[in-house]
Amino acid sequence: MAVIDVINALMGTVHLLFAGLWTGSVLFTAYAVVPTAATGDINAEPLATLVGKLTTISRASALFLLLSGGHLAGTRYTSESLFGSTRGHLVLTMVALWFVLAVLVEVGSGKMRSGLSEKKVRTPARDARGIFTAAAVVALLLLVDAGLLLGGTPF
């Protein structure tokens, strides 16, 4: 096996691991953490820890996905195939969705943190609920996009 094959396999693995970690974290936050906070069934300190961990995962994932995805796109696509093929359009859509997800997580986390310093939980959670719901939808769209890329496009 050539060194480039090992590097490509490593980049693909890193890409998939961080994609799964990020989308899973966002989905869990939208499904479990924010609703629990909105009902007041969690205190501010553990919620702040969870929000901090989500932010760390989001930022690290964005960095590793940019690096690994840049490598994968650079070795698998030309500018013509990236902009002129269905697979290329799926890759570009994925990049746009990752950017949207990063923004939504940052904004949602910021709304959550805004009241946590005052030991408020319910109001910040309610304020962030719509943003995290949108982030969960984007995360699901990313997984569908990835599935199309991995499984082959039927069109």
C-alpha cells in the first residue's frame, strides 16, 4: 500500500469520525439537552458544561472537517468535476451545510450561555430551542448528503 493510500484512508476516517461526532452531538443537544433545560430539569452549572463541550466539539469538528475534507476534495475532484457533476454538487452542498451548522451551533450556544451566568436555565433554553431545532435539521441533511456520496447517487 502506497503512503498516499494510507493518508487518504486516514483523512477519510478522520472526516467520518468528526462528522459523526458533530452531527450526533447536535442531534442529542436538540433532542435531549435543550428540552430538559427548557423544563428546568437541569441546573445551570451542568448545562453550562454541556454547552461548553458542544461548542468545543463543534469548533474542533469544523477544523478537522475543513482539513480532511479539503484533502479529500483536492485528491478526488478537479474544479470541473466539483462544479460540474452531481457528486461535486453534493460535496459543495456539504460544505455549505457544515458552515450553516457551525453558525447555528455558535448562535444557539451563545443564547444558552447568555442566561447561564445568571443561573437561568429555562429562558435561555427556550430562546435557543428554535436554533437547535434548525441545527438538527441541518445535521440530518448532512447525513443524507453523506449517504448519497457514500452510497452512490441514483441520479
